[in-house]
Amino acid sequence: MTYEEMDELGRKRGTSAWIKVFLGGLVVFFASLFILILTRNPNLFPTVVLVGNALMPITYMTFFYERSYLSRLLLPTIGFAFLYGGLLGVLAAALLEPFFIRRLDLGSVLWIGLIEEGAKILGVIVIARRLASHSEMDGLILGAAVGMGFAVLESMGYTFTAFLSSGGSLSATVAIMLVRGILSPFGHGTWTAILASVLFRESKGNRFRLNGNLILAFLGVALLHALWDALPPIVAFLFGSGLDVLVAQLIIGGIGFFILWRRWRTAKLQKIEELSKLAMVTPVRI
């Protein structure tokens, strides 16, 4: 079987499940919200919050898993990274941020980026310490899972805070969920996928290495994270408030997506070369 045939087989294996996950989750979310409004049953509120905050991250990870036929990662490992890696990242960030951030300003957003990206990559390292394979593709998918797990938990925190600060306003809570849901694929999952792909690429055997390339990648994603937080008020100051958050974060997210796409292509090429050395497939240019 040539690589072209293998690639086509992988694509035909399923590339539309993420759409079904997204549409099904959307139906469940709005059905739960409608029944909550109709019945005023507070027991449904956690369901709405959970589905609303988890929908896009799970859709994002389904998209990646469908395209993981060049990775040795199994679904349980990815799920473990999503849940426990994300949880470890959130807890580590919550412990460290009070020591370095005294007030929120443009200077502190860089500290937030450094701490949260460091906390998430720590989650990746803990999950990956027993993996037999350390290919760049494995790192990319594992990083996306940890980042999106982090995003779900962080968004739930913001949703709960919005609910309390608004005096229990359902509309304010849903608005936060929708904005963070739309923007979630452009943030944590993408940044951690980029950094984890470099971490795995620079590993030697089954040992991770700290070198210049990894440090530059870490500083790069931390900078993207900082700009994600800092750019909206700058855009609002220059052009007025309104869609400042959405526009600014879509710009930064687009940059992150482009870098992630480059890393994906590199990881894919690495896997092709690895398989060609084993005389399993015929290498082609991509």
C-alpha cells in the first residue's frame, strides 16, 4: 500500500464524526437550556454549564482523533490526558499565579501566559512519562488534549464567576459560555499542541530534553497567550469597544492556528519518513 492509499484510507475511516459530535451537543445544550428556562429547575443548571463549556473542546479533540491514524496514541490515553492533564494544569496554575501576580495589568498578562503554558506542559509530561512513542504527532495530539481539558475547567470557572457577579443572571452566564465556546479552539488547545509537538520532537529516545528550540517554543506560546489577554483592551482603546474581544482573539487565534498547521505538516512528514525507513510505505512529498 502506498502512502497516498494509506492517507486516503485514513481519511475515509472517518472525518465527519466531529460534525456529528458538535451538532448533537448543540441540540443537547439548547434543549437543556430551554427546559431550564421552561421549568426553572435549578438542578438542570450544572448540566447546561457542563455541556456548554465542554462542547467545543470535545468537538476539537474529536477532529484531531479522527486524523490520528499516524499516531500510536490510543483513545484511553487521549481521554486520560484531556481529564487529568487538564486538571493538573489548572491546579498548578491556581497555586502559582498568586505568587507572581498581584494585580491585573498589561505586565501581568505575560506572567499569566508563562505560568499557564508551563502548567499545561507539566501535565503533558506527567501523562507522557510512560509512553513508548515520543513522535511529534503524538505530542501534538496529547498537547491538544491537555490544553482542551484545561480550557473546559477554566471556562467553567469563568461561567460560575459570571453567574455570581451578575446576581444569578442566566443570560450573562450563557453569554460567557457562548463567547468562550466559540473562541476555545483558538486558545489553550492550540498553544499546548504546538509546545508539546516541539517537546516530543526534541526528545531523545524516551527522554525529554530542555534545549533552545523548546525554550523558544515555550516563550512563543506564552507570548501568544499574553497577546490573547492584552490585545482586546488595546483594540478597544484604538477603535472603540464592541467586538474588540472577538476580533483581537480571532487574530491571535489565527496566528496560532497557522503555526499549529505547520507543526502538523512537519509531524506528518516525520511519520512518513519513519515508516519509509521500515519499508512499510512509499514516501511522497506533502
